[in-house]
Amino acid sequence: MKKKMTFALCFCNRGFMPGELIYGAREDMIKAVTDAGYDYIAMDAELTRFGGVETRDEGRLYAKWLKEHEGQYDGVIFSMPIFADENGAITALQDAGVPILMQAYPDEIGKMDFKHRRDAYCGKFSVTDVFCQYKVPFTVMKPHVVHPLTPAFAQNLKDFAAICRVVNGMKRFNLGCIGARTTAFKTVRFDEIAMQKYGINVESFDLSELFEKVREKADDDAVVLEKLEHLKNYTDFSGVPAANALTLAKVGVVLDEYIEEYHLDALALRCWNEMETYLRVCPCVLLSELNDRGIAASCEIDMCSAITMRAMRLASEGPAAVLDWNNNYGDAEDKVILFHCGPVAQSLMTCKGTVTEHKMFAKNDPGSGWGCNEGRIKPMPITISNCQTKDGKIVIYASEARITEDEIEPEFFGCGGVAEIDDLQNKLIRLARGGFKHHTAICEGHYKAILEEAFTTYLGYDFVDID
């Protein structure tokens, strides 16, 4: 189940401004947040003048209250119903430790007398200037001033919630590396120490250990049989030989054990060619199911794609998929077939997939590659993104596109979709010159601005604009 997000509310004050307007702002903001489906916490309005923060002492009081509620809020909304006092604001929020949304009220024509004039348009700059001086990150959105009870702020709130999910979910998590990088794929090399600098803890496992754990599983093990039944309900297993289906279930159980024991939030798996050679399976369908379940799972030991997939999952609250920049689509220069053998979450597909034998492995070793979950990616707006580790940093890009309804011939194996991407040819040049790999990750919906805000303002990634 999705966690219900909670925002800490903070309101400003300034002595010579009409402080009575803060009371209405509190009611407005509570209604806006709860109407959007979120929870809130707010310091008792009786503790400060008009329930706002003005003085340094009031700022300290709010900071103390915030510390007492640490872990109970995902972000802070700093509401400026009037011109703010920047000293109280920075004292209150400099140690918040979560994203901060700056919201300022608009003035109204006909209410510009001294009793009603807010001047928050100007006061917002006073606060953001001081926050920059103190190097405290914050989020500002369009329009510059906005009433909480408007559709514009409802969208701001939705976007801010997504930013909070990405930031809070990415600043510390566990990433599983299951198997060594295959020597043929230098493109997926990564810097584990660089990842740790960004709070990404890598746990590594050798494939030989996974193979031994699979061999130790009995055919009649209740957990294995339960996993097998789950996989058969997840997708179409009707063509898979019984022995291969059972092995896939055992591999799935072992992956679940790694996830549970090491608290993995995402993983990348060495998917070829040892599994096909020795276990006679291809683990695509297992990655598909993990992605639908909420564990970002990348193939080809592509750890950087797993990082990006987790961020995209947090932003969209849906699965992400790692895909090859695989084929041109006829003469259409702004279209490309994005494809992988079968690890795409079924919720991103047009319908339930069919588990088949991997045609590349079957060519030279028939019967060795059962496990591709074949199908087509559904038409939808998408975000595309991926990252690399470079000179001790994580460097990332993001853009937006759509999967079209264009057909791909039935003989095209695996799971693919036709993506239409504005100015694709120039984007491809920028990706190639930037040293980005042959993979990109996608999720449903447009989240470039949200990812860029989370990565650059709060997480410290280097962002490459390919648009």
C-alpha cells in the first residue's frame, strides 16, 4: 500500500504586517493538504503570535518542535501569507532535513489597503535569499505567488510530494549487485564508492552462491510451490516446460531471500549467460514481477539503471523499466523501438505477457533460455532517464516522450514499444558524446522537472540537459 505522505506546516509573520491574515492561511493550507489526500502536522497556533514564526526565539521554538517530530513528516511547507521575517524563517527550518516548499500568497485587487495588503510577492525573495546564503535547499514553483485553494497549488502540492518521495527514498537505500559484471559489457561498469557518497549502499553476491541456493531448494518446498503458483497467475506460463518453470520459481525464492535478509530496495542481476547454460532459464520474468512488486530490478548487472529506476518509481509511484535504445522505426527520425527481452513490468504492457524461450540462446543451445516475458509496451506518456558514475560523481539525464500506438511486427521477439521523442537525433548525439550507455529507463508519466529538482537541489547529482 502507498504510504500517506505528511507535511509539516510552518507560517511566517512580520510585526508591521497584518498578522491576522495568518489565521486564514492556516485554515486554507490545512484544507488544501487534506483535500489532496495528504496528512499534516502543525505547531500549536497559541505558542507564537498569530501562530506564525517571526523572531529568532519563535524560530528556535519551531525548530525544537520539528526535531521532536522527526521522522513524522516527509517535507515542510513554508507558507507566507504576508511578508516574512527571514531571521525567524531560517532559524526554524535550517535543520529540517527534508525538502521545503516555499509558498507565498497573492495580493488581491481591491484589497491593497494596509489592513489587507500582504506583500508576500516581495517577501518570498527575502526568505529565499537568506536560505541561499545559509545553503539550505528549498523548492520554488510557478506561479511565484499562489493561493492554496487553487488548482495551481494543488498541482504544486502533487509535484512537491513526488519530489519528497524521490529525495527521501534516494538519500539512503540498499542496492543489490547479484553477480559480477560480464566482461563483454564494459558499458555497465560503475563506481561503488561514488554511489556510497550519495547514500547508496551496495550489497554484492556471487552467482555461484545463488546457484547453490537454488540447487538446495526441494521440488516440493512449500515456498517454491507457492512462488510457482504466483508466477503462473502473474503471466502466461502455459508454454514453459515444468522443469524450467520450477527452476524459475526457485530462483525467484532465492532473490526474495536476498531482498529480505539484506533489506534491498533495488537490484541488478547478471542475467546471462550462466543462468541459461547451467540452470536452463532466463530470469526476465522474475525481474518483471519484482518491478511490479515495487523492487526496482535491472538486468545485465546495470547498477546505474537500477538507481534511476528506483528514482523514477518513487516519482511516479509506478514501476520503471530498463530498455535498450534498440532499433530505428523505418524512416521516422524521431521514433525509436525501445526493447528488452522480457523484464518489463506487466503493468507497463498492453496485456499479460507470454513466457517464452529466449531466441538468442535457443539459436545455439535449444532449451536453455526459458523465462522471457514477451509482449508490447502500452501507449502512454513516458519519462526517459539514466545515469552514470563519472569522476566520483553520479551524472544523470532526464527527458520526456511517449510510447505510440505504432505496431511492431509479431516476429519481433521480447517486449518492445515505439517511442516518439522530440529532436531524437540530437538527443542521441548528446547521449553518445556524454558517455551514456545503450540502456535508458522509462516510467509512465512526465517527471523530468521533478527528477531534476530532486537530483540537483537536494541530492547533489550532476544533471545533463539533453533537451
